[in-house]
Amino acid sequence: MNGYAIAAIYFLFWVVSAFIILPFGLKTPDETGEVVAKGHADSAPTNFRPLRVVLLSTVLSAVLFGLFYANYVNGWVNLNALAYISRR
């Protein structure tokens, strides 16, 4: 696997991880007791922390990519294993 493929696959893992991490820990104005400003959605989060999302996404994507790369190198799950599972 070349460097471009590694970077592209890691980027895909990072984006998926960001969407997984994004909703955790957010609170709406109803939950925090704040007043909603005119023109804002009632469901808009009041405590969004983008740095937290970036850091947690980076950690999660590194773990997931590590598992993916270890499987790529060692061949734990391959097409033959998946074909065997689908036949059952």
C-alpha cells in the first residue's frame, strides 16, 4: 500500500469518525437553561467545541485505521472469509 492510499483511507476514517463523535456531549438551550436568541434554531447546540471533535476524531480514526492496516498486513479477514460467512 503506497502513501497516497494510506492518506486517503485515513482521511475517510477521520471523516466517518468525526460524524460519529459530533453529536456526543452537545446540549440544546432547553437543556442548559439558556434563552434562545431571536433567529436561532431551538435545536442549535450551545456548547459546541470543535477542537474536542477534532481531537477525539483523530484518536478514533487512528485506532480504526490501525485495525484496518493490521488486517491488511496480516490478512485476518479476507474475501474468502466473507464469502464463507455469506454462505451460512
